[in-house]
Amino acid sequence: MLRKLFETNGDISSLVLRVMLGVVFFPHGFQKLLGWFGGDGYPATMAVFTQKMGIPAFLAFLAIMAESLGSLGLLTGFLTRISALGIATNMVVAIFMVHIHNGFFMNWFGNKTGEGFEYHLLAIAIALALIIRGGGRWSVDKLLAKKL
């Protein structure tokens, strides 16, 4: 079972999907965790998630870790499937807790009260491809699978 978690091939498309999803989520995650990229950092993010949004503290913690550590996992190809699952789960929750009432489309012209969920669907699709295929070329997972 452990081998299946790390198993992947030398697929370059998985590499591209993995790195790009990691690049996109790195700033989002580290805004929440460390306050980088104009974010508020861990204490303030936890307060918003738990007090304003009513998310249990443990689940709020997991969401922050999925975006921050998950992005690092994707960038390196370490625990790719778990990292992708965390991000996909975050995106599903974000759709239903925040974005679904804004409709499908992003707020391209600034005339809506919030953003739609089209971006989230793309992130979910990329994450699902990585869960199915693994990290691909130049991933730590590929190296670990060889050793197992």
C-alpha cells in the first residue's frame, strides 16, 4: 500500500500540473500560515476561520496546512497524492462555504460582491489528475517508489 502511495511514472504532464498547482497555492498557503504575500498570518486566519466562518479549529488548521505544506509537497513531488487531496478538499469546501452563491464566473469586472467558483473547479481537476497519476517526473515520490 505504501508503494502505491508513491508510485508514479516519468510523465512530464504530471510534473507540469504538480509544479503549477504548487506555484499557485504557495502564496495562498503562506499568506495564511506566515503572513507572507500580504496575508494576515496564522493567528488572524484561524480567528476568521473559527470565529467568523464557524469552522472547527482542527479543520481550520488542516485547511491552512493543506494549502501551505501541500504546496511544498507539490513543488517537490513529495506525498503528491496526499498534497493534491488536501488542496482538492479545500477547494470543494471553499466552493460550498464561500463561493457558490456568487455563481460560476470569477468577478472579472468587479461588479459582484464576491468571486465565483470556476477557478476552484480547475484546481480540483488538476488535483484529481495528480491523485490518479502521481507526481510524475522529477518527484521525490518517484525516488521513494524505486526504493520500496
